Amino acid sequence: MKKILTIAAMALTAGSIFAQDKIESDLKNFRFGLKITPSVNWYKPDGKLISPNGPTAKFGGGLITEFRLTKVISFQTGAQIDLDGGNIKYNNGGTNNPGSNTVHYYYNNVDDVIANFDPVLANSPAHTHYQLNERIYRVTYVTIPLTLKMKTKEIGSLIYFGQIGVNNSFRWKATADDKLTVINDATNTLGATDGKSKIDITKDISVYTASLNFGLGGEMNLSGSTSLTFGLNYLLGFMNVVKSTSVNLEKRVNDPINPTVFTEVAMPQSVKSNAVVLTVGVLF
């Protein structure tokens, strides 16, 4: 009887240990955490009329979720708020030069917004006609990254990893700061310089954009299953971040012989977003 009781106790103890190990193993198959993502962002326009105008510092952060697929490969996703944007300039040829291009819009001074284009606005005292020279974009996205994370075994006190995937970004809101020159419609000449800040341009930004996300990083165990994670990623945009035909910008093309004769169309535009992102976070 004693032998039977001893064997039963050993079996129960072994079963308990095995179950505990299995639970711990299952828990490691899923991790979650928080991160912050300071970055340097810039816009890369296509075409001769729009040019890049330098990088800008941005910030973001959110939730990390990680699912282990094998001992060395994990699928990582989550949800985060990204502050994106860039600086661009417009290579205007002037309103009074033959064959030149000018990017412009009418501004409603009463409502403090860009007005929908209408030639009648040229005679409206409530509106100012502007040539757009430079623009700083400030766009807020809700982003869902989908990446594969490939890890090494622990080397010293660190685990190193490579990461590749796609960031899926959904527009939330967008504003712009513009550097402008007044257009005098009566004389077809340029006047004083001006500036507008925090203009709502949400409707001129694409609802969805995506970028290739790849980088390198490491993890340092802090205690138990809690680790500090850090990485440096490059985001290569491959979709237009603005509407292909602008909602509120107009392109004016002067006649090659007589600049007082011109055509006006909605501004065609193609701009892609790139960034270098530093990620610092904690995984549990």
C-alpha cells in the first residue's frame, strides 16, 4: 500500500510540474507590450513641379502584440498612432511668364479655410488668391504593422532580431503650414508674401497608405518574461499619401506666347513617405 501511495504521489507531482511547464510554454507563445517610436520623416514627390524640402522630426507609439510561430520566428502586429509628414516646395514659374506653371488656391478669410476653386472668387473681397511656394504636411495615422521577426539565440545578455513586413496606415486627420505669395488677379502679378498655419487638408490626403517596414533590433531580459526591446527600422513608402488629383490645389499653365491666357486644372500630385524610426518598448 505504501508503495502504491508513493507512486501515486510521484505521478501527481510529475503531472503538476509538466502542466506548469506547459502553461509557461503556452504563455511565451504570446507576448504583448507598449512602445514609443520617435522618427525622422521626409516626403519624396514625383514630377518636376514638386520637390522635397528637407526632413522633419515626428513621434508615435502604441501597442505591440507578438505571436511565436517557431523558436526563432514570430509574427508581430499591434496598433499605434503615427505622426507623419514632410516638407515640400513648389517650383512655380510665375504668373506672368510664358509657358510657366503655378500652383495656387483661393483662401476664404471669413471661414479660415481653403475655398473650393471657382473663377468667381477672383472678384470676392472675402477671399485671397495665393501662389503656394512651400508646404509642411502634418498627418496623423492609425497604423497596424504586420511583420515577421527573426531572432537569434541569447548572445551575452541580448537577443538580436531582424524584422520585415508592411505598415498599414489609415488617415485620421491632416493639417498644413503654407508659405505663400499673393496673386493680384487685376494685374496678373505677384504681391506680398504671406503664411498660413494649421490649414485643414484632411480631404487632400489618401485614406490608406502603406510602407515596407524592415530593420534590426535587440531584446534584453529584465525579469521573468519581461524584456526591453529596441530597434531601428526604415519605412519605405510605396503608395501615394496624397490624392492623385488635389481636392484644393489648382495648377495654372500659362500660354507659351501670351501669359495672360492660361488654363487651370486640379493639381496632379504624387508623394510618397519615407522614415527612419527608433523603437523603444517593453514586452511582457
